[in-house]
Amino acid sequence: SICFLFGVEYDKIWTASEKFIAVKLNGKWGYIDEKSREVVIPLEYDDAGDFKEGIALVKLGEKWIYVNKNGEEITSFKYDDTYAFNDGFAQVVSGGRWGYIDKTGKEVIPLIYNGGGAFIKGYTRVKLNGKWGVINKKGQVIVPFIYDEINRFNEIAEVTINGKKGLMNYDGKILFPIICEDLNYLALEWENDENSLYIANASIDGKHGYIDKNYKFVPGTTNRQGIFIPDKN
């Protein structure tokens, strides 16, 4: 379908990201400035993503590379998989090995891992030899590689060992013991009522309940309206 933007006809138009708009014309993608409406990165790519932290992913053939807002390609087409920047670093994959680059395209953490998440506040989860741990931006191991899974990595992460789940913070401190058969960290603390505050729902020894802001398990049931009712005992 034909799209019009500022009176110019394009094949496709994405929403603006960091004041740049990705546009497609005659099968090729590039970027225009949101205000000046001028082409700022030539329409010469096969696909184009959003800008994030001043960097975007663009595709040529089967490979993706990174470009900055000056249109400079900061990496070559050597990676099998690429991810958006977060906290100054981006995950890159080659030959099944994961590592991280900075905004100059330099590999700041070598491609030695079997998996990896986005950096958040200077830390990320990475997988090595089948186990997950946490490293910082210097590549230093902060949490040893002992976990089967580390999920929802943010201020607090869900961790799993031998099918049991618990909660951990950035530096590996266990906030709630790894004893849950099921656990769902709610990411944002939410208020069930004016007197109670829960951060996760969980099941322990077959009993359902929630974990409160003090990391205590509160058993109870959830009614049809989705309201949690703590046990009275």
C-alpha cells in the first residue's frame, strides 16, 4: 500500500523513534528526520528498525548491522544475530556464541557465552556451559553460573535450580528462598488492598499464595474477581 508523509509518497512508514522515521521506497529502507523531513540515512537497506539509545539495526541481505544517527555503520555484517542497545551495550551472536558491543561497535565482552540478556543498570544475565549467572559491564562474574534459569532480570530476578524457584537481586543475594514450585514476579509492586502489598505470586508445597514486600510468603486463595484473600490463620 502507498503511504504519504509530508506530501512524499512511500511504500511503508514506521513511527518515529528518537526523532528519526524509518521509511521504505522502491523496496529500500532508510530514515528521514522527523522535523526537517529530509533524508538523513539513505534508503539503501532491505529492512530497518527503530533507533534506541542513538543506534538502529538495519538489514542488508540476510545480515543486520548497527548504524548511528550520522548514518555510520559501526559494525560489519559478521553477526548471525543482533539485538537492540540497552544500557549502552547490545548482544551480538556469531556461531552460537554470545557477547556484547558498545556504541562504537567494539566487542567489549567477548563472544564466549551460550546466551545473554540485555544489560540493566550495569548488569546482565548470561549463560555458560548450560548454567546462568550474572556479569557486570567489565565482564566480571557477579553471580556464579549455578542457575538453571534466570528470568525477568530487572531489579529482582526469578531464579531456578532443579525445578525450584526463588527471588534474587543483582548481586546474587537471595531475597526469597528457592523453594517454590511456581513463581511469578510481578515486576512492579501492586497493592491488593490498602493494608497489603505483594510482589509475586507463588506456590509452595502445593499451597498457593503471594510474596509480600518483606519477602514473606502469604498463603491464600484468589476469588473469581481476581482478588487475593489471605488465609486467616
